[in-house]
Amino acid sequence: MTNQRKLKKLSKNNINVVSGLYYCNENEALYLEILETVLEESIEKKAFLDKGAAAFDWKGYYREAHALRNVTATIGADNFHAFLNDLCAEMKQSETFPLPAKVNELMKRYDNLLKIIKNSIKS
């Protein structure tokens, strides 16, 4: 599948490709490579989030959520980025662990993002 087709599939799934390409200096190959890296690193990232959630380690969880927030901005996952931005701001302000519903929502949105990326660039 061509890069253009992959990018169109991402756009159809509410990924802001224009924004992602901006951060990659309009380099489509680099952007797609970053998306591949997001997929490759997702197992480790999810394990860190799960570990932080299981231990109610708000600092560790915040650090991982904040890093993921930055990644979502870079790849143009605007809706997930907005959720993470709000979650991180709330955690930082209160210095408390998020409610279980928000932890579950984060993982649900993360899984959905990974599915979109995989289905768009791997098919």
C-alpha cells in the first residue's frame, strides 16, 4: 500500500495527519516510521501504565501518561491528546491517582489508537 493510501486511512479514522506531518517536517516516510515505533513500543508502554495503576503510583503513572500525551500530539491523535492533556493537568494539580474510570478510559482510548494505526499502515 502506498504512503498516500496509508495517510488517507489514518485521516478517515480521525488522525490529524496534517499535524503529524508538520512535526515530521512534511516527511511522510518519517511520520509512518514514527507510527510503526508507536506500535512497537506499545507493549512496554502499556505494561508501565498497568504497573503504575496496580501500585497506585501517581508519579509513575503521571510520567507515563505525560509521555504518551506528547506522543499523541506528535502523531496527530488529537482527541486522545486532549483527554491525556486534561488527565495530566488534573493529576498534577491534585497530586492524586486518577479515578479507576479514567484509568480504564485511558487504556480503552490507547487500544483504539493502536488499532487505528495498525489497520491503517499494516493492511
